[in-house]
Amino acid sequence: MATFQIGDRVEVLDEALSGYVEAINGNMITLVTDDGFSIEFPSEELIKTTSEITVTNFEAAQIKKEKEPPKRKTRPIPKPKDRNAPKMEVDLHIHHLVKSTKGMSNFDMLNLQLETAKRRLEFAMEKRIQKVVFIHGVGEGILKEELHYLFKKYDNLKYYEADYQKYGLGATEVYIFQKG
């Protein structure tokens, strides 16, 4: 059993209290806490601290935090709507392809649009891009029909109307099946 003297630095065993011995009355020890309160404890509930170094609960929590491995940063999970968003858009409106249509016949314009579509489709296949939206506009539907004819030549893709809310009726989405 430890013997205590007035002025000894002590800590309470089962509580987060520490301070100095103020008075000794038999087995009962009066402790003045670091906050300035006088509290009486039986001597068996106290322990003499030999060093002046004390660790507060706040400091202990800080030390524990430092020892914890850093938390993994979570990547934002894309919403289903974003996850299914097309990866590539190809606008086939003629004014996006040439500065001026002066001197071009309708046949020339259509051929340019189809060649552009074919080039962009093959680029997407080469780069393993799964979804491509071809924006063709509504018009008379000739470009749309020619695009569908082009897409039918490939057996590793399917095509369907693109998202109506985003493109209206003027776009076709192509899904390219990836091989191995």
C-alpha cells in the first residue's frame, strides 16, 4: 500500500482526475484537482505519479489520431445517369464540318457527313470507346437513314435513338461491343 504525503502528485485510478494531496485523515485522502476542487478518496483509489508529465484525454486522443493510418479517400461514385452518359459525341451538322457550303451539292454534303461519321466510329472502336452519339438533326431523315445503313455493316455494335431529353429526335447512339 502506497504511503502519501501532503503535496504528492496523484491520480485517481478509475477516473480522469489528478491533482495534489491536500490532507490525509487516516485512510481518506483529500485531493485538490487540477481544476481547483477538493475531493476525498480512499487511499486505495489513488496512485502516486512520479513524473510531472501528464497526458490529458485531449492529448491522448491527438496521439491516437497521429498513429492511425490515413483514411482512404473515396472517389465519388457516379450516379447511374452519369455512368451511362455517352463518352463521345459527334455533331454531323454540316456547319460544324465546313466553314462554308458554298459550291457544295447536297450529295457532297451528305458524303462528307457520312465519311466523318465513319472516321469517328472507327476512331471510337480503335480507342475502345463504348458509346458514341451521332447528332444528325431531324431534317428530312436522309442522313439518319444513311447512318443506320452504315451502322448495319458492323456486327460488333448496336444503335438506337439517343436520349430524347438531351438530344430530341435528332441523334442516334451507338454502343460498341468490346472484344476481349
